[in-house]
Amino acid sequence: MPAEWKTHSATQLHWPSNRETWPDERLQRVEKVYLNIIKSLSEFEQILLLVETNNVLSRVLKLFKAEGIDDKQILIKVYPVNDVWARDCGPIFVIRNNEFIITDWEYNAWGEKYPPWDSDNNVPEFISQLFGIKKVSTKMVLEGGSIDVNGAGDLLTTESVLLNPNRNPGMSKGEIEQNLKKYLGAENIIWLRSGLAGDDTDGHIDDLTRFLNEETVLTMVCEDKDDINYLALQENLKILRSAKLKSGKKLNIETLPLPKTKIEGTTVDGSEFVPASYANFYVANGCVLVPLYDEQYDQQALDLFKKYFPDREIIGIDCADLVWGQGSIHCITQQLYGTDEY
């Protein structure tokens, strides 16, 4: 599996239209975030945008026109998406025999939490057929946000997700590792423990710790010992400090403070917390999209990405309205390869 910074053919996005995730005025608020992301991203790479119905398509085209978004870089397809989380249900590409192919993992909405999920589970098949890209079915539940790779054989994940009985109850840790090695080419797997409060995925790695290059990770830390996330993040940091890469080297670790995660009121599922994290960035062709949440720490985050991606434009995106739905920029994007027809 290539690292995210390897040149993409396109980025997959799903336009928000699920009223259970985005009730009342929340839908219009998150649409504005999407328009900002699409306007920024489309200047650097092609976008495959899935929209739920023809009515949604008409609305999207009107919004694009009003915002002055050039849709030449955007291929829009009507497809009955269940929700926006393209990272978790989209195709995960790997290189096999110098060719990009799709690994098609099962998706069950993070342990059957949010039915229906059947259409989203079929997205890899849809993309495979649409562009004639070879596909391999794994028969194992795995979300794209639950793993992160450096393209050199190292993979990060969490026990709270991959070992959760709501995913693959009949599989042992060893069997899960074998599938990560078989289908993704992972040679060295670093297991962190658990994730952020308010993360309904049970603790995705892309809110915690991500590779910045082959030897460096960004991991989130918490400065307030009374914060609900303090202990979990300290435990993950301790594991990272003792972990080794496939090469035998120790990890180079960069840290960023966790932004404010407690919100006024609650999310749709009753949580007082959201998984706001700078680790939910997206590396695209020529740019890095960085979620912004908290003026106290936002500039520190932007500066770190400028240091590690000096040849890419660093674009901050206000994601307070997006993360209210319990995910951010990385959660709604999925990098695509294998064809220039997107």
C-alpha cells in the first residue's frame, strides 16, 4: 500500500445529504465546509464526487456555480451513498506487480452502528467496474481510517478498532495481522491502544497518529491532565517511543496538542465530545489540507506541516462544523489511483 503522499489519480468524496448525520441547519453548514475543501483541492488534483440522487446533483451544481467552482476537475456520479465517510468505505489501492489494484474490504458502519451501510460497502465494486480496475475481495471488515502506512512496509493501527468484536469476532489478532500483511504488504505493524472520546469509530488511528514521512509520525498529545483524552494519548505516546520501524530504527516523533474537543450541547449520538484532531489531515497532490479548530493551536499545526511538506501548499480548513458529525478531512477523503479517467 503506497503512502498517502504518493501522487494520486484523484480524490474520492461523497456530498453530504444524510439528514440523520446532518440535521436541520447542520447540513447547510457542512456543505460550506465541503465547498471550501473542493474549491481548494480541485486546483491540485481531480475529484470523483459521489452524490446521492439527481436532486442532490442539481443542488451541488447550483452551489458550485454560486461559489465559482470550476467543475472541469470534478467528475460527478449519482450513486446512492449512505453517508460521507469515503475514507472508511472507499477502495484501498495497493501496488501488485507494478500495477494498481483495489483491495475491497467489508464495511459495516463501525460495528453496525448506523444502518443502512450496504451502498457504501459496495463503493469499491462500483469504482472497480466504472474504471475497469482489478479488485481483490478480502472478506474482512476494515475501514481506511483505521490504518496508516508509510509506503515502506510499516503500518499503524489501534487495538480498540481492529480487535473490537463488532468488526471481525471470529478472527484472532494473529489472523488480522496476516490479512494486513497479505493484502496491504504490511511487514511491521505498530499497535496503539485506544482513541479519542467522541470518536464513534471506536478509535481510528487517523485521529491519533499519522506518518509524515517514512520515519516520522505526528501523534496527538494532551497538556491537561484532567482532560478526558489525556491518559489514552499518553499511553499511545509511550508505545510509540518504544516502537521500531521495519528498518530497525526508532520512530522520529512529532507532537501537537489536542484542540478543544468538548462542545456545547451534544452530537447526534449524544456525545459531549468530538474527535477534533490535527492528525486528520489529508496529503494531496501539491497541497496538504489541514483541519483547523482552535486558535490556540492552529498556527502551530500549520507550521509543522510546512516543515514536513515544504514543496506542497499548506491549506487550513475550518472544520468545526465538519467534526460535529464525528469526522474530519481525512475521514471524508480517499485517494484513488490506477487510471486518469476520474
